[in-house]
Amino acid sequence: MIKTKYALGSAWMIVAAFLFALMSILVKNAATQLDMNPYELAFWRSVLPALMIFCGTLVRRQTLKTPFFWGHMKRSVAGTTALLLAFYGLSQLPLATSVTLNYTSVIFIAILSIVWLKETPSLKTWIALLMGLGGICLMLQPAFESDRLIQTLITLSGGIFTAFALLQVRALSLMGEPAWRIVFYFSAVAAAISAVVATWVGWHPLTMASLPYIVGIGGAGLLAQLAMTHAYHVGEKFTVAALSYLTVVFASIYGVVFAGETIGLIEILGIVAVILAGVVSSFPEKKNAD
């Protein structure tokens, strides 16, 4: 029953991965077709969920007060940094490449878990994570051969901040914080920081053409964040982390169908490796006989 519970809980990451990929294609199109900068898109991605959760809190007569304020701040600042770097990558790099770079966070989660949480992943987990990393390397090769090395490295750095943010989500969840409150604080902080950066860079006026993108980015981001937070709360941490690779797969498909991007043999092999990593991660752990 416990294994089944963890498996069903981890499956919420599949829903989150699909929604994150949907949000990524909307950001990509808004940046390339409407020339919106990534920082104002990050603001709309954040402010709409913050307002929706705040209104829902009032209706349900819940409270936003928390005894873990600084834990929320650490998670929110790290998550906001990761969000801004991810949106920057989406505006500068091919869809599959930028999303893949952000999802190097999975290997950083394993490293931070060893150094920070003093945990040791199982052999199965290491195989899944290294297999996923190998797939990512295959998909990254064309990026490193292009003239976008700086953009690639900037986007890659977001994986470290994402890993820290996700581990903080896990810690807050285990302390009893509900998913909606975690998402609210992140969204509020991200909205404030991205608004400052967007004001410095410059805003674009709202139009009928940009409105669907803004609503779609905010809505998909909110639902994805809630699903991801719930997955880390009720699922097995490393299984959830491995399943997050599916966002790369979904984004690659979106890139081909909607953005007209092409995927070569190397990228296809990378996607296959990512899928296999998710399969390996779902294998049950072997227990030693008493």
C-alpha cells in the first residue's frame, strides 16, 4: 500500500511536466512572435497565480500566516532566480534545448541531497539520474557547437537554483506547509522581483494578441506548480525528480509541432534516454532479507 501511495503521488509530476511544457511553448511564442521580454513574462507568470491564491484564501477563510517565513523566502528567491534564467533561455535558445538545460536540476538535487541533507541515493536512482544526464548531454551537443555558448551557460546555471528551490519545497512540505501556501509565497516574491527587472528593461502594452499568452502562462504555471509541489509532498523525492525529465520530452514535441523546430538523431537519442530514466526510476527498490 505504501509503495502504491508513493507511486500515485509521484505520478503528479507527470501532470506538472506536461503543464510546464505548455507554459514553456507559450513563453517561447510570446517572446519570439510578440517580442515580449522574458522578465515581464515572468511577472505575468507569477502575479496571476498569486492573485488567484490570495482570493481563494479569502473565500475559504484560510490564513497566509506561516511560522516558516524565512524558509519560504529562501525557496522563493531561489525559485525566482531559476524562473528568470529559464525564461531568458526560452527567449534565446531552441525550446527543447532551453528546457533541457533547466532540467539539469535533477542531477544537482542528488548532489545537494548528499552534501546538504546527508542522504545517499540508491544504485537504481544513480542509474536513472546518470541515464537522464546522458540524454541531456546528447541534446546539448548542438547548442555547444553553435555560437550561443554564453546563453547556454547562463540558462544552465538555472538548474542549480531550481534544485535548491525544489529541496526547500520538500522541506516546507514535510513541516506541514500546504502546497497552495508554498506556491503563493513563491509567486508573490517572483512577481515583485520580476516587476523590478521588467521595469528596468521595459514593458510592452497589453493587447488582444498578448492576452491569451499572459492568461495561459499564468494558468499553466499555477496548475503546474501546485501539481509539482504536491508530487514532492506525497511522492518519492528521487522518483519525482526523474519524472520531471518528461518536461523535456513534451517540450521537444511542442517545439516540432508548434514552433517548427527540427530534432536530429542525437536529440532523439537524448529523448529516448530521458524516457528510459523515468522507467528505471519507477522500478521498486530491492530490500535486503532480514
